[in-house]
Amino acid sequence: MPVANRLLVKGGRVVNHDCTVEADVYIEDGVIAQVGTKLATPGGARVLDAAGKLVLPGGVDTNVHFQEPGAGCITADDFYTGTKAALAGGTTLVVGFVVQDKDESLEDAFERWKAQGNEKSCCGFTLHGNVTSWDDATSGELKNLVNKGVTSFKTSLAAEARLTDAQLLEMFGRCKELGALPVVHAENGDIIRQMERRLAEQGVTGPEGCVLSRPEEAETEAVFRAITLAHAVNVPLYIQPITGRPAADVIAMARKSGKLVYAEVTSASVAVDGTHCWDPDWRHAAGYVTEPPLRADANTPAHLTNLLANGDLQCLSSADRSYSSEQKAGGNKAPGQTGDLQVCGSGDATLNAEQKALGKDDFRSIPRGVNGAEDRMAVLWETAVHAGKMDENQFVAATSSNAAKLLNMYPKKGRIDVGSDGDLVVWDPAATRTISAKTHHQAVDFNIFEGMVCHGVALSVVLGGKVVIEEGRILAAAGAGKFVPREPFGNYTYGRIAARDRLQKPSKVTREPYTGPVSEPIQTTDGFGRQESARSSRDLHQSSFSLSEMAPELPEVEEVRSPRSRPSTRVINPPGGRSTSLW
């Protein structure tokens, strides 16, 4: 056996989500073969010294957008620069998205995205399917993609072209039949469009409009609605990402009441807040524009971190969708650019265009997204572990193990144990690193964590038994990471479904037939002047009313103020106070 296929990680403390032990780890042919002390290993194995350090499972990032088109441009980081940076931060598996071109089938889009990832990715990757419309053809494609290893499907409630509630129910039901995990971006698109229009009419053009037009109520309503619909179908639901306190509290409450809902927060939402969008420097403010937006309440990051530490929220993603903010030498266009689409992500910073400036005159045109793939794990270690809110085991759960369980990849991923994949990180909790766009490995020229000092550094990273990061040097090449297929009906998400279906199955009541008198139907009105008979009276359960199609009346926005100088607001409650209970 070639020596390169043997690796001994020696002298560290092995950290899983459920325990920490002093142990060595021996990896052979990419799979962990032994974990323990005084291991009997074959000769010729390379030794990686982890003395005095922690040995963690490789990180799993459930939400990245590399070389993804949108908002008139393509993200600054492609599969190569994005996954290279992810590895540098300790992440060994990322989850991207199958995004269709116009007139392209979902299956063809999958093959294209899989090929792009296999060609460029430095770490392992898998994919969520993007569902933007619903019909019989799409339903059939979901089955074919599940057979190809795509077992999670995402749809957005904020998009202008989005599924109706009835279509969501059908999609959720189809996912349940296939054992796939439905994923939702939860914001009420009707509220967003109305608020965007009102703000524009009142002269708001800057980045602050991106926060004001997507209020927490829009996120909270959509989260509640998605959970309600999924519960009606009895299917597990994953919501990505959550940025507001009320929406996070709805999820925590729903889980406590037995709903099968899981959710993620982002590295941005646990470390910074949306007040940056009011910065007088336009480029700085635009650099923090994302969706759902970072909230202007400075207490939100700590609140989300607490829920993540308590297990009310499950995963920390990066939601990396990075766009350049500053002009670099080399002009606005990269080789291969077509039409008005700005193509970046080549790994050459000189090709970065001023992508955020597409919205310099209208906040609605600012490309929405921030960085985070490289800094995700370090940021959480700093804000949660170093701050005393999490222990090292909870950190592993939030950055790796829980995601691996949701994706039905555990214990191959997200765990250091015999039979698990040889993906791990030698982590130094005593080392520090100052985050900066000048030193990070991403192609984007802006970093929302600029100047943040993080305790906790990924010293070495092992992918499939091979050292790919060592003392800051990146040894992985493009194409080193491949697509990882997944199986449906994961036990973590579907383990309780069959029992619930059985217990919730309705029982028919056997009765003697009614033989008494029956009144004659009469013509009545339905309250709107329309005639209906007693036999055809409206069934309120069949009403055409849909929360997704009705936005509440919103107040006039008279003046845009920084949240640092927010005026007082009159709140009128009904007699007895306003109930906030949802279940």
C-alpha cells in the first residue's frame, strides 16, 4: 500500500458532538481505521502532530453560493476560490445549489452544476435542488434527482415568482414520498415588494432600504406559515437562514411543541448587525446587504447565538454569496463576460468588478450577499466558545455534526470514529487570527468581519486522509473535491414520521344512517351580495384566502432614521394586552 494513503494524527484531544477524549486517529485509504491510544499502526504512515491541540470533524457548511448568477452578475467566488477558502477555515464539505438557466430542466442543471463542482472544487460538495415553479414535470424531476443523490429541495417564499401555499403543500408531500428534505427561505414576498415600492416613492435609495423593506414581521410570518404547512403534511422542514429574533423564537417554540422543524443561522448573523447599512460610506454599507437582512437590533447576534448553543437552532452556515465592493485595476469586465453579466470568481482579484455598485442609485438593485465560508468556524468559536456560551462539543454539533445528520451523511461526515471519512481539523484554541480582506483566501475584496480578532485557528486540515492545509499553506488543488451523493429517508429527519402517520390516521365513525326529515334548500347571500344555496354554502376550509397572497396594511414611512437614534413608537394593544402565543 502506498505510504501516501496512511496518516496518523497523534497526540490531540478528539472532539465529537457527544464527548471529548485523548486519542490518536489513524486513517487508511481515506477512512478512519483506528481511534485510541497506543495504536498498532503499519509502518510508513505519515505522522501529523496534534499535541496540545483539538482534533475536530471537518466542518459542514449547509449554504454556499459559489459562481452563482443573480442580480445581474455572478458571485465573486467560484467553486475553486470558495472551497479553497472554506478548507482554510476548517470546512471540508459545502452544500451549493442547483440553479436552472432559462428553459433548462432541473436534471440538466444538476448535471451542469455537478460537473462544475467536480472540475473546480477543492473540498467535498453536495447540492440542494432549487425549486422555482411547480407542475407534474417538476415533481417527476425531483424523483430522478433523488436517485442521483440530491435529497434536499429548496424554495423561496420571498421570490417574485414563487410557489403558492397549495403548491407548497404539494411539494412538501412529494418530498415526503421521496424521503427528501424540503428547505425554505422564509420571508413574505408580498410585504417585501410593497415596502420596497413605498420606500422608493419616499426617496430611499441607499443600502438602509434593504433592511427597512424586509422587516422582521415578513420573516416571522413566513416561518410560521412554512412550519404550519409542513406540519399539515407531517414532513420535516429545514429553514435557511434565520436572521431575526422573532422568527428564531417561533422556531424554538414550534420545536418545543413537537414540530419537526430545523433551522440555521449564519456566521454573519451571530457576529455583526444591520446597523452597518446606515454607514455614511455607501460601499461599506452595501457590503453588509444580504437576505434575509442583518437586523438593526444590536442584541440580535447574542440572542441567535444563545438559541444555537441551546439546540433550539441547529446549524451555523456561511450563506456565502460574495460580491465585490471596490474597483480593482483591470476594469469592470472579465474574460468571458456576456451581455451585462459581470463574471468574476476567477481567483484573480484584478478581475473583480464593483458588483455592489449595480445598486448605487436604487437599493433594490444591490446584489444581496456577504462572505463567510472561510471565517464561519472561527467566528463562532470567538462569539460562542471563547465567550463561554458553548463548549467544544456544542461547537462541533453546530458547525458539523448536526448538518451531517440533516443531510443524512452522519456518521460518515461530522464524526471522528472508526468507519467515518478521514475529514478532520487540527484546531488550536489558543492561537489568534485577525480577519481581513487583505489576507483571506476568498476572491471577494470585502470582508464583513474586517478587523475581528478570533481565538481559535485551523492549523491543519485533512480531507479524505490527505493533508490539504498545513501551517497556513493550501495544498489542495482544483478538482480534489468531488460531488458526494446522499441517500433519502435520513433517520434524523424521518425517523419519527412513520409513527406519527400511524398515530394520526383518522378513524371512521360507524353510525346508523340518518332517516329523519331534511329541510328544503333556500337561496341566501354570502355576506357580499352573492347568492348561494344552503347546499352550496361556502366551506371556509376551502377559502381562497392565502397568507402568501395578502400583505398587511403597512404604516407610512415618514422618515428614515438610523437605528442608533430610533424615535419612540406608539403601540396600541387591544383591551387585556396583545397575545404573542403562536401555539
